[in-house]
Amino acid sequence: MSDLKNDELNGAVQKGNNNDYSADSIQVLEGLEAVRKRPAMYIGDISEKGLHHLVYEVIDNSIDEAMAGFCNNIDVLINEDNSITVTDDGRGIPVDLHEKEGKSALEVVMTVLHAGGKFDKDSYKVSGGLHGVGVSCVNALSSDLRAEIHRNGKIYVQEYQIGKPKGDIEIIGDTDKTGTIITFKPDSSIFEVKEYRYEVLASRLRELAFLNKGIHLSIEDRREVEENGNENGNGNENGNGFRKDFFYSEEGLKEFVSFLDTSREKLIDDIIHLDTEKNGIPVEIALCYNTSFSENVHSYVNNINTIEGGTHLSGFRRGLTRTLKSYAEKSGLLAKLKFDISGDDFREGLTAIISVKVQEPQFEGQTKTKLGNSEVMGSVDQAVSQSLSNYLEENPKMPELLFRK
């Protein structure tokens, strides 16, 4: 083969492949072209799930500001044309010049993949948007996007079309507030589903309120007017009100479990709650048992719903099973049973929320549905074992009710 001349080699390749596969066939996608070419890689799919995921990506940035202690209010507006506006009162995306990129930090965040403040742990100790691709993906998959930044006493605005700036940043006024307002309209040429569902977005905001106690969230739908007004919404010129809901939680996960168990009969009155830190990982868990036989467990990492679970869920299950089984053996409850008990038996009628905060979470995929950090399993296991053991010592009737069931 080494003796072949270049033309002979090219000829041999062409004879062996009628598709004319050559160097010219290799494409290099610039900027956000990759996102538009393969959107499912970044947002999961281009149906309803992906369409709503765009909103989650923008909201997650505001929630990260809240977790860092700089944001108290987050408002979501579904506009009449099915565009979305997300407003927060955080610090506002920086607008000064990014020396390396030669353009404003805002434009870098909006147009460059893997750019953001989440890599710098001085800016965010923990965050959901850790890959720096979230809002730039939203920009790439939107026909139009407008970023309004309140910062430094000024109001800055920059508009984009299909991920590309329509012009430079403009200062349009003065302000005494700080925050970010992102308005975007999903590109109808990409998404199979065009309309946002109020219930889906409201459910996510309710979830975030439970996970971040003390934060005010709201959603308003300008497409839907209720005839006799709405006690929450703003009235239009006819005196009718837009559909609107507010979400706020004082007790967080305890209220979350109560909400999930509203229609179920409680086996124990208490909601067992633990909020601790193990090996530098904050762990918060709330759980309760009801008289049903189904398991209802939800796990979160940095506010992200890990629907496929991961190491934090495995640690919870391991700690729960071992602790309950150990207590039952010591108290003689197992001796009364005529069958071997398994981990599944300890989870019958269980409703639980597991929420952990991890500085460097390792997710499987950009949509972050499963946690892979091995160290988290041990931390959650220890937290559950210690807290649950203390609770069982103080409440010996709980395991008796559980085994009686």
C-alpha cells in the first residue's frame, strides 16, 4: 500500500466506495449550527418534552441565582404568540467585554457553547446548568430571542435571530433594579409541537418552589382569559383575567411530600425530615408512609429531576433498607414474620423526596436524567442511616406499624 502513488490510492478508494466519500465530505459545524442540526442531543427531543425543556433551561439559570443567594422572584409569562418570557431579580448576566472572545459577556453566554459562570465555583457553588450550553441552546433553537439585562444602573438589550445577534448591545434606559429578562419564541421549523402547555410549566414551577423554600415563583398565560376574572391574574380591557398561579413554600420538602400524599391515607402521621451534610454534600430528604402498596420516590440533584435516578437514589434505598432491617432485627420484629423480607417490602407505601447539592455532578447526557457520582451514594447512605436511626429510637411505634402493614 505504501508504494501506491496518490492518484492510485485515490483510485483504489473510489473503486471500493461508490459514495465518493472524501475529505470534502467532512463538515465542520460553526457556532450553534450543531445545536440546530442535532437538537435532540441537547434538549432530549423536538416534541413536547424538548419544547418545554427550553423554558426549563432559562428558569434553571434563575434558580441558580436563587441558590447562590441573589434572587428571590422568578416569573414566567406565556405570551399571546406562544413566546416565553422569564424574569428574575438576580444580579443580571454580565455585559462587560469578554477579553478572550472580543465581545460582551452577554453575547458570549448567548452564542457560545460551554460558556457560562457555572464553571467558576466562586460565582456558583452548586448549579443545575453546569455544562454552559443551556441558554445558548435556547437561543439557537429560537426564531427570535431578546435579552434584557438590568445591571449597573442601566437597562441593556440585545436581540438575536436563530442564535445570531441582530446587532450590538444597546442601553435603553436607567434602572434601580437588577435582573435578567429573557423572551424567546421557539423555531417552528424545528419543533413538532408548537404550543406550550400551562399545566406542564406550572408543575415544574411548583416543584421548584418546594425544592427552594422561600423563593417566589409565578406563571401567567396571556393566551387564556377566564371569563369571570382570575383572583391571581391581571385583568384585560374587558375585565377578564389571565390564568395565573403563584408558588411559594415555607417548609420545602415536607410540604412536597404532603402535596404528593394528599389523596392517600397516612400510615404514620409524621413526615420524617432530614437536612444535613455528609462529606461536603448537602443532603435533604423528606419521607412518609401511607397505606398503599406503591412506591412514590422522586430524586433531585441541584434542583434537576433525575427521573432515571442514580447514585443518590441508590444510596437512599440502601440506607433505608439497612437501617429499618437492623432495627427490626434488634427489636425482634423480624422473628414474628414467617417470610424473608426484602428491600422492596420496606418501600411499600413510601413517598419520599431526595434532594442533594453537588458541586461537580456527573450526569449521563445533557438533559441530566441520571446521576453518576459514586461518592454521593455513600454520603446519602450515611445521612439516611444516622437520621433514621435517631428517629426510630425516638418513635418505636413507627416500625411496628410498618411491619403490621
